[in-house]
Amino acid sequence: MTTRQIYIMKTIKYNLQKKAFVLSLVLWITAAMMLLALLFIRMSKEETIIYKKMHQKLELEIQAQSLFEQLSFYLSTGKFKSTYVQNELKGFPNKISLDKNDYNITKGKMICHYSLFDHSALFNLRFLLVSDIAQRTIESIIHKNYPFQDIYFDWIDRDDLSRINGAEKSEYLLNDYGYIPANLTSFQQKESLYLLKDMYKLDQNNKNKIIKYFTTYGNVPINIMLIDLIQLQAFFPEKDIDDLKRLIFLRENNPAKYISLFKRSKANQDSYSTLSSKTVTINIECSQKGVLSRQKIIVDFSATNSRSWAILEFYKY
């Protein structure tokens, strides 16, 4: 083999290696570009899904807000009874319960559930009468004696008006609470109950159960037509659970006889009524394809010269 032939063969081999390298480089670049393209497609798909869900969430929130406006009109123009509101507004029942009953409205693939709860079924911390009903309700939850009445009144009255089982400034300081009673200041929020003496010793579950029985809205005594078994037991501590269930049945079927039992009981007649407060918690939940929108609104429907209703609290989640 001549020198020229050897040279030509080396040159061909070199060119083949060069072409192979270039081809390999092109393939790697192509693969990288395809990978990036797939990544962008996936990101775009995820962004599309996120955008779609955000759009659905916005639609649900708009629908929930629309339902709230309709319910507000229904309640502001309806007649409040002990346990329900009556109205002839198209698209809604003639009567809507004030006791957390669930109702729903369907619009295409969207469904909205709503319920109402009147605050007359709760103990009002701004107008809490001298009665042991609230105290007995708390004790039935925690299953032990708790001088709620004395502690509560020691919190809001002057510091020199002490009670046997109360808790004034000195006791809060001695037990290193880090704060003192408000004195002469009514509760603005029911969560302030957590500040009362020994409340911190209760487990969170019991504290949550206690809080749900109180409110700072409305100005009527507790509505015995809406109270539950625990509150009913506070009025009739001598009765067992079966007797209390029969009372609930009596309330639904013979309200007049049910009310007469309270009048013959030892309960202070100023501590209860059969009136609604017109302060209502409205719960709304709209859903579509796994996307949810929830709203909780506390509204006062006591009409004045300037307004027919007012929003007291609003929560969206």
C-alpha cells in the first residue's frame, strides 16, 4: 500500500469520525430541544388546568355572592317566625328554616347548598341575664362544676364587686395570667371567653363546643324553639335524655304545650322567649367538578330608616 493510499484512508477515517461526532451532537441537541418542548407543553397544560380551576373558583364565588344577595332580599322582605322565615320569592321555598337545615340550588353543573341559623338560639354575652342556664350548659359539656356566671360578671363589672366564685384583678395577677379583667366592658367577640379564669385548662375540643353556644349579636333572650338537647337539659336538669328527646318531639308537634312546660318550670321567664333575633348566620357552599367556594356571613336584618340589613361578619374560604 502506497503512502498516498494510506493518507487517503486516514483522511476518510477522520472525516467519518468528524461526521459521526457532528451527527451525535445534532442528535443530542435535538433530544434536548424535544425535552424542553415536552417540558413547556407540560407546563402549559398545568397552567391551563390551574387557570381553568381559578376560572371555576371565580365563577363559584360570583354564584355564591349572587345567592347571598338573593337570600338577603328574601330575609329582609320576609316574615320572621320562631323557627323560620316566610316569603313568596320565586326560586326559593315558601319557608326557610332558621335551624341549619340544608337547602340547595342547581345551575347547570354547579350546585349551591345554603343554610340559615338565627342567633336567638345562642346565649348573648352582651345581654346575658342573671340565670344559671348558660352555666349549666357549659358544665354539661365539660362534665364538671365551673362557676361561669360569677367569673363572667366579675370580668365585666367594677373590680370592687367581687363574688365568691368569681375572679377579679388580684386573682388574675396572682395566677400569672398576663392580663386582667376588662371591668365595665362588655364582650365584643365571643372568642373573648377564652380569657376567662381557668378556660385555658380545658381541652380545645371542649372550648370550641362552648364557644358555639354564645354570640354577641341580637338582643332577645334565648329562643327555646331553636335550642338543642344540651341547652334543653340546662332548663330541665332533672330529665334524662329520653325525656328531653320527647320534649323535642313535643316542640315539633305541639308547640303550645311545649312552651307551657317552660312556664311551669323554675326557669326565670325573662331568660327565654320564642322570638327570633333577626341576626342570622348564612352558610353558602357552591361546588363544581371538585372546586369549592364557601362563604359564611353574619347579617342583621333588623330594618332601620337607612338600611334593611347589615353585614356584621364575612368569611370566604
